Amino acid sequence: MTDIERKIREEFPLIKNTTLAYLDNSATVQKPQCVMDAVTGFYEKDNANPMRGLYELSLRATDVYESAREAVARFISHSGSSGEIKEATEKNPITGEKVSPEEIIFTRNASESLNLVAYSYGMNFIKEGDEIIVSVAEHHSNFLPWQQVAKVTGARVVWFDCEADGSFSIDTLKALITDRTKLLAITQVSNVLGRVNDVKTMAELIHEKGGVIVVDGSQSVPHMDVNVKELDADFFAFSGHKMYAPMGIGVLYGKKALLEKMPPFLYGGEMIESVTKEKTVFAEVPHKFEAGTVNAGGAAGLEAAIRFIEGYGFDFIKEREDMLTARAFEKMKNMPHINIIGGEKEEDHHGIIAFQVEGVHPHDVSQIFADSDIAVRAGHHCAQPLHKHLGIMSSTRMSIAFYNTEEEIDRFIKVLSSIRSRMGYK
């Protein structure tokens, strides 16, 4: 283990003194000590119900919660390759409009964020005969809500199929968009293939017809610089737990003009301005979408995770993850009986490599890795339509975070090369 790898690992209590090679980072990442300290610190020092009381403790809790909202707004407004949030300089310009904290809604996870859009926007602004374009590479969380919207409203789901290498043709999208197109659901980075999609161009095309674009950013925000204003995303969803924050805190960004005309998703405490027996006036955005007691401890952890990422910067994070991906990919592509799913170049995978071992079920592959103290995932990875489109039932997926080491990649390759012989193949 190199000195820099040792330094990074020291930040993560679960993996710093373990033999486990954790290569299931697309499912969730491990949490650094600073994030755990932030959550604990909230409950030890600031625990009260935010926005409910005028006493000092409640005011502090409110400050913690709203500070996290401001941190998220800055984090997804950044322009440049570094992960740090900086003032604009000639060398590091910050161009264009910034995200307003009012455009940040806290949820439990990306799935809830996407359901919020589907039920609050989709059910109210998509009508019978309208068309909803959904990419075949979507996580079920960005397909099932739109399937339900279509079922209830009488709209139609139109599939946007990828090429064999997982790429999406802009010409194909142009051919799918019609005057009836009202929405495009697309992931920025595939959770199976690691492919980065040209969301900005797709947004331009959908906006030309007056539609909106809903982007799943769950696999992009932890690994690369994201500016939702530059992408011109109408809605952008992601989960905290995939970016070093606690489970149970997620984010929905939405353009304020859209959020203001959408009805609440949940009803109850704190999302109202006033209530009488005859009439309810809802709170302003974002609070009208955050009914009930909020996850202030999780928000504190999310802000700490943002600061943690900023501390290393995306230049460093991406360089490490690209190096580790390349180390695995170069060895895997030359191994007999190993079929990598998706693009033929390492740069098409961005920390995610899904593959099949000929003649061995992915669950058996995963179990052999588990027996060797290596964590990978097997199945359809909540992307069953993509697997079917590619002509396969399931796959094994290894996914990388910047805390992984070269030694872990080498262990993974060594076990992978032995799987067929372990299963009785000559």
C-alpha cells in the first residue's frame, strides 16, 4: 500500500484495518470519520426540531440544516475540474447562474427524489397522449415512476435504446422526440456500464420541444464535477450514501419556476404557511416538499461529506479512480472467457466494470469473490431492461472508489483468473 493510499484509508474506520476489498461502491460507499463525527455532533450538541422553535437549540438545528442546503447548492453549481468550491478567478472561472438553496429539496434518497418529480410534476403536467422518453440504461428508480405516470395519465413510455457499447446516439434521440414529447428521463452515468451520457445536448433537444429533462446523478456526483446549470437539467437527483454521506439523506434539485407550480408530494407538519378548516396555504419552496420532521443529522453528515470531497478535489479523485479502473480493465480485457459489458475502452467505464465469466453464473462468481474477502455485486443491478436489451440476464459488477488500492485490484484480478478452474473448467 502506498503512502497516499494509507493516508486515505485512515479516514475510513470500517476499512482501514480490514482485509476486505470493498469493490461494491456503486451500491454505497464507506463513510469517513468526519461524516460520522458530524452526525454524532449534531445529536450531541444541536439536537432539536429544526424550524419549530425560537429557543437557541432549535435555531442552531435550523442553522445546521440550512447550512447543508447551501453547501449542496454550491456543490452542484461548481464549474471547473477541481472539487473545491472557490471564488471565481481568471484561472478558475465560475461561469453562469448558480443554484439557489431554494432549489434544493432534501429527501431520503434518489429514489424518493425521482418519485417526487413523477408524482408532483408528472401526474399533474403530463396528460393522455403525451410521450415520456426513458433510456434503457435507467436504474429502476428512474423508470418505474414514469411507468406509473404513464399508466395513470394515459401517456406513453418511449424507450431510448443504447448501442451495443452502451453509448446513446443523439441522432436516435432526435428521431424519438416529437411534438408529444413532454419528458426525458436519463442517467448521467450508467450504474452498470459506467458510461457518461451527453446530458447537456439531450437537454437542448428536449427543451426545443418544450419538454423537461430528469437526470439521475447518483453515479456522477461522487466521482466528477457536476454543474446542473451548465447541463440545463430541469430536475437532478442523487443520494448522499453514494457520496460518503449517511444513508437516509438524498437531494432533488429542481428549477425554481417548475417547483413553484408543482403541488406538494407529502402533506403534514412544517410544509404549510397556514391551515384553517376551509383552506390550506402551503409554504414556499423548498419547504412545501419537506413534510414532517426532517433528517437534520443526515444533512449535517451530507455537508461534512461535501467538505470531505472538496478537501481531496475531483482532480485527485478522478485521477485515482481512472488509474484503478484502467489497472483492472487492461488485465480483464485480455483474460480468456471474461466478457466485459459495454465499451471496449477503459475511459468508457468510469470506475464501473460489469462482466460475465463464461459458463459461470454471476451469483457463483460473486460467492467465490466473497469467499476470498472481496465484495462485488451480482444480478441485474436494478437495471433489468438494460440487461435484456444487451441480450444477457445478469452480470457481476465491480465498482471503484478513490480509497481502493492497487493491491485490491490485483487481488480481484487473481481471483477472477481462477474462477473457471474452481468451477471445474479446464
